[in-house]
Amino acid sequence: MESVVFSRPANASASLSHLRSSNIEEHAAGMTGWSLQYNQLTPGKFSGRLTVLELEGIQFVRDRVNLALFKSGQARKELLFTFPLHAPCADFYCAGHQINRHSLLVAPSASLPDLRAPEHIDLLAISVDAACFTTLFDDADDRALITPQVFPLNDPDNLTRWRMLSDSLDEESRRNATLLDFTAIRKGLRDTLLISLSDMVGHSQALRLTGSAKKRIVDRAQEYMLTHCENPPSILELCKHAGASRRKLQYCFQETLGINPVSYLRVLRLNGVHRDLLKGAPSVQDVAYGWGFWHLSRFANDYRRLFGEPPSATLARSRHNCANFG
């Protein structure tokens, strides 16, 4: 990962950093204070960029990746606001709901909904402390924030301002570093972020992302998949555990994740192998067997197709990085 921290003032209340990575695990780790897991969905070599601005009570992250991903985990601070800078395509799913219009997700940081993000996503993620809530919400809204909510983004001018701000922060220049040394600039940036967020949620009716019966079926099947990776379950075993017919299980996965259960299970297992190899596993064969891949040549072909390189190359690069950087 290439990482540049342009500013960390003496009071350490603000910093601006830019990171580039070709390693999906390093990219996830670049989200400081988060606990994330990314699963690569579409084939190709991963490429990601992060811009991270730290201010008092606020963390602003611009997250850009080239491939479609499944994302899950926890964010920093108490509450997360996240939205794409450009309108999403049909392959955007959140908490089992297909999001087919420009929307803002507001969710408790400790229990983020699962997200399927499309290729070439340019996403803003802004996490805030509880002290900021009175600026952003009325009391009634504040109490309702236990459940993730989606707000429609109907103001194109607001989105234009977000793009301009994001692009200005993304300019990897020493000027930004100098500006953050000034208290007035930091305060102005913080106020701008809070006011813009308040405008986005203040006049719109939110859709609560409550769990559906379809999502609960998918969750049961997924839990069973992950606890039986060494001996991957058949589709009929998944149906039995999830309490659904084969046709219904297929429908539930397609409606909530945009993928069929067999493909989803294969993607999860391949990503599990990929993560273990990036951590420097003892051997490709041991990791493959541990994830239930008994036909090694078929596994190697599937792995190369998804990640753009053979598993041995991933392991060799991981060992090289460990040798050079510890």
C-alpha cells in the first residue's frame, strides 16, 4: 500500500491521508478504526484508493474500488452516513434491499448492514460522534437511529458540493496540509460537513431497512455456509437448514444479494483462501483443503479467474512483503 499522510497538526485533532492499494486486505485496514471484511465478487486485479480526513468528532472517508464487493463489519464512532458520489447501478444492495436510486444510508456504526457495492464505486463514508447528533437530528429522529435508514437524495446541488469538496481534499498537495494547521480551517470544514449532512436528512422521508423474511432465509443459509467451509454443503443441505425450497432459496438470494446461492458460496470460499494467502499461509494446498477445495487444478483455475493471478503468486507476494516490511 502506498500511504501519504499530508497533515497531522500539533494538537493531533486533524489529519488528511491518501492511500492506494492493490491488496484488498490492506485497503480494508486503511479505514482507520473500522473492522471490515471485503469479499471480491467480480473478476480482476483489485485496485483501491482512500482519502481519509480526521476532524474533531468526525471521520470522512472517500473509498474508491474498481471491483464489485460484498462488504460487512463495523465503522468508527457512533453513527455512519454513507452514499455514492455518483448514481448507483442496479447491482447496489443494502441489508437485502436493492437500492436503485441515489440514496444516503444512515446506520449505527456498531451494526452496519451488509452491502453489495457495484464495480467502480466512489463512496463517501462519514462517521460522527454522538455529540454531533443534536446538530443533525431532531429528538424524534435521534431516537429512531437504532435501525439503519435510507434517505433519498433529491438535491443535485448538494451532491455537486460533496463532489467538489471530495475532489478538493483528494488533491494530493501540500496546500491541504498547510490549511489543516489552522484552527479556523478545521472548524470551517467540520461545520460544512455537519451542515451538509443535516440538509440531506432534514427534509426527506426515510426508508427503514428492517429485516425481511427473504433476508432471514439468506442469513440462515450464509451462517450455515460459513460454519461448514471445510465440507461445503450441497444446495439441498442449505435448503434444509434455511427452511426453504430450492426455488425459494434461489429467489431469496437473487432478490437480496443479486447472486445465486451456489455462486455466492464459491465466492465466499475463494475469498477466504485469498485472505489466508495474503496473511502468509504455510502452503496453497493446505489453505485450499481447509476451505473445502479438493480438486486443486479446478480450484486454481477458479482462483485465477476471480483474482487475476494463480494462488501461488498471491502467497509468494505475501511472503515477499513480510520479508521486506515485517
